[in-house]
Amino acid sequence: MAKETMITYLDSYLNKKIPDYELALDWDTRNRSFEIAFRIYGENKGQIEIDDVDGVASEEEIIEFEDAILLVDPDKSTYDDDDFLAVIPYEGKKGMKKSELTAVVDYLKDVIEEGQSDLLDFLADDNDEAIFEMNWDDAAFKALIKPADSSYLPYPSY
């Protein structure tokens, strides 16, 4: 049996823990990063005009929102914090503690579910000043890390 790595664990646990949402796990070997992207959808029943973050207006019946978190090697990865909901470092070739990866997925599930609910509330709101955004609370994420399992899952070899 092949040794479990960050990517194999993430792939397996994401599919087990968050089966009801559209997810994509992308390993960028050149940047030494892992992107976990997700999409949520909401029905724009009134087909109100909604401006996205870039100022592009849409009146589509179904609104799609996509965001991502990024796991990075702080010494080798390049990225822009503003492009991601959260950026979480790991320890190079050593990888990341299994308990931390578990907490990433567990908290991501909570964030996606709350985001889905907030998106539906936003679409039902008649307030022209309403803003929809998702939030990653680092303290809440870190509170989910269970210190019992401190074993590391290594960065995968290619």
C-alpha cells in the first residue's frame, strides 16, 4: 500500500466529509501548493442585478460563487493572500500534521455550509446595500485542531 500523503488524505477526506458541494483539489507542483476550490449556488428568483467583486453585473437566475483556500510551503510558494479565502502554511517536505489537515476540511465544511445559507439570505434580501462575503476565522479553525494526533502527512513526491 502506498504511503499516505497530504494529497491522498485531502482527496479522501474531502470526498468523505463534504460530498454535497462542488469541490476541486489542485496540487500545483511548481508552486508547492494545494488549492481547495469550492462553489456554492443560489437562486436569484427576482433576477435582481448583482455586482461581483470586479464590478461585473449579473441578473442570472442562478448565482454561482466560487472561492478557495490554499495550503502553502511558506519558503517556496508564491501567492496573493487576496486571491484566497484563507492561506494556510505547511512545513515543506515534512508536510502537515494530520490533525491540522483534518481541521482544515472540518472547518471548510462549516464555512461552506454557512456561506451557502448566507448566499441564500443575501439573494432574498431587498436591501440594495447588502454585501455577500465568506469568512475564514483562523481562531475557529485552530480551535478544531485536536492535539491527540501529531503525526505528519508528508508532502507527496512526484
